[in-house]
Amino acid sequence: MAHHAQGGPHEAKRATPRHILRAVRQRVAGQVQYEHDRAKHAMRGQPKPAPGKGAWARFHGHWIASGIASLGKEGPRLNLLSAAPHTQPVAPGSTHIRVTAALLPAKAGQPPKAGWALAVEDVAADGTRTTRMSASGAIATAATHGARHSECVADRQTWQVACQVAVRKGLLSAAQQRRRRRPLTLTVHSVTTARDLVPPRKGETRPRTSHRRLASNNIQTLGRLNAGRGSNVVVRVDTDLPPEGLRQAAEHAAHSGDLRSRHPAGLAAHARSPWDELRVWDPGD
């Protein structure tokens, strides 16, 4: 299909990586537009299919739900091969909250498993970082724990569901850290996760994904935190891999299946501890 594209094959004057990526992006965008138009045409000429079936459901599941493209007023918009956002440095004198997730695929008859992990650190004026707290835990969904389980957050385990759960835990920690009156930075390691945390524009349609409700709740929580008194929470994207220790903590939590938040010894025992701000605890309190 690439060889017989519209206009026919031709010899390029230059073949730099930038030209190659642009040609690939244009070709994929054209294919997405073609599949979009074909699905809409099939919807008009065929009887109403069963829920989750039909040409539109196939198009949505393959192109939109996967994050390759998104739908806007003008039609589908390609997200693939877009430039990575610039990673802003963490401001000195702030509190830095880094979140990550792990998704373990199904194996040997076992369902997929997912876990989250976060680390809170204080950034000094000279850039020195001191770990204040870290935590991790498993993630429950209806597909793995039953629809009636009180801890279920989504219908099934996906990578973005795990990332949005990690963001929710990070925002909970940010709400507790706001009392310290320090600038707050929340770092995520997924461009899609950060994009889903941006409030939709008027008239914009978000895809019906498994994590849409989680992302919507996180947008509301982030808006409430930034609307009230205290330090605002800045969402930062780091396209590099998360620290090895944080990634291992998320994977260990996924393996264990323990839904309770785990806090390593030697750090704050719990983010809600009333003596956490004083760093001194009198057993008589």
C-alpha cells in the first residue's frame, strides 16, 4: 500500500529521518481517515448492529481506544509519532511527586495484574532531593476481582487504567502535602496520561475507553486542588523510564495483589499520620 500510494512511487531528493517520519505520519493519517469514512458509510447502509459489534465499533477499538488517533470536530486526528513534550525541570524548593504503574499480562491461566507506585521527595534550593515518602499497591478491576468488589476502579486491566489510578494516588498525596505551602509537581511517565488530564475543550469528544471515568475524576480533583487555597499542582511529563526502584515497587505490588497501600520501613508510615509534619511522635499523644 505504501508503494502504490496516491501519486505513485517517486525518488526523493533527500531521505533524512525527518522526511521519513513525515511521510509515514501522512500515510497513516490518510489510512485512519479512510477507515473512519468507511465505518461511517457502513453505519448508514447496514442494520443497527449489536452493542460492541459492527464497523464503527471495530474502527473505534482499533484506532481510537488504542490511542493511535482521537476524534474531533474535523474528524480523526493522528496521535502517533507526535513530538514528545519538553520535560520541564522540577523547580527548586518544591515537593516532587512521581507516579508510575505496572501492567503484567495474563500468563498460565492467571488474569492480568496491575500495580501503582509513587515517591514523594523534597527538592532543596540547590537541587538536592530527599525522599519523604513512597508507597505502592495493587489495582482491582471487575475483570480480575469481580464486578461487586468495592475496590474495583474499572471494567478491565489496561495500561492507562493503571496510570490513571497512579495519578489518583498522586493527587491524594498532593492534597496532603499542600498544607506545607510548597510548590507541588506531579510527574507522570506517559504522554497519553498527561493528555487525558487536560480538560476537554468545548465540543471535544473523548473516546470511550476503560480509563475515561478515572481520567475525568482526576481532572475534577486536579481542578479542585488548583482552585482552592494553597499550592497549585503542576503536571509534568517525563518521557524517560521511571526510576528502577519505583518501577520494581509497582511490579511487586502487582504480583502480590495486595490492595492496601504499602510503605517501606524507614519512611513515613502513612501519608495521613498526624505527626508526619512534626517528625516527632510522643506515644502519649
